Amino acid sequence: MSILRIIILSVVLSIGNSDILSNPEYCSFYKHMNCKPENIEGYQLSSLSKAHKIYVDDTLTYELVFYGGNEIIVQCCTENDFYPVHFKIRSVERGNVIYDNKYNDYLDHINLQLDYTECMSVEITLEPQRRKFRKSHKKVRVGLAIYIEDAFFNADHEKNKI
């Protein structure tokens, strides 16, 4: 009986010490001011958006399905001192790189217009400019905010009315 109590206590303590419960803003970091691109009028934040914690120079990869026929804004963000964020968008099916922001001075967002629905991966790496943050041994919050044009949501709503 006492072993069961120890196991239950250790599980409860480990959940209580997790990042998600100890820092609720971590779960929705993609809603942070750093993750809002300029001129998002006409776009809505998608449920594809994610937040995570990574170490500097680690790469985080998300696989997402982007729906064709819609304009999409992909925004990558982090805490202020850990910019720039290096991100690549790859086609999962073909494996080729569709976009790499290192060729655009590490621009933190891109607008995409896709002709057809495709599974893509977004690879995010933190590469801070300031030397003191390059050797950081703490996990840093990163966000991936996906905005989809309102026309996508309005068209879906109109279909449901019929």
C-alpha cells in the first residue's frame, strides 16, 4: 500500500513541476505580442498554432497540413533576447525546402498561397545574435502562429448554413 502512495505522490509532483502547469502562458505563447505579424486584418489565428520550449541551437520540427486555396501567414517567435529565429518550411512528401528565412535576413514570418492541400514540416532553430545568449543552458519559449485568411472560415461557415 505504501508503494502505491509513493508512486501516486511522485506522479502528482512531477505533473505539478511541469512547464505547462507551472507557467500557463507557456501553452499559448503563440498569442504573445512577438507572434503577431503586422497587417493581420482579415486573418484569424488557426488551431494549428503551437508553443514549445527548446534549447538554443536545438531544432524543433512540427508537421502540419496546410489547406490549398487559402492565404496563410506562418509566424515564428521567441523571447526577446533569443532572436533571430531560423525556420524552414519543407514539403513532407517531396522533402524539398520551400522556404528558408536565412535568405531573407531571418524574417520572422511569411505569407503563403498554396494551390493544393499539402503536409509540410516547419523546422525552428534559435540562433541568438548576442553572444551571452548563444551559450544559454535554459529552455526558451518558441511559438509558431498560423494565421489563415477569414475567407476560409467564412466559406466553411456558409457551407454549414446550407
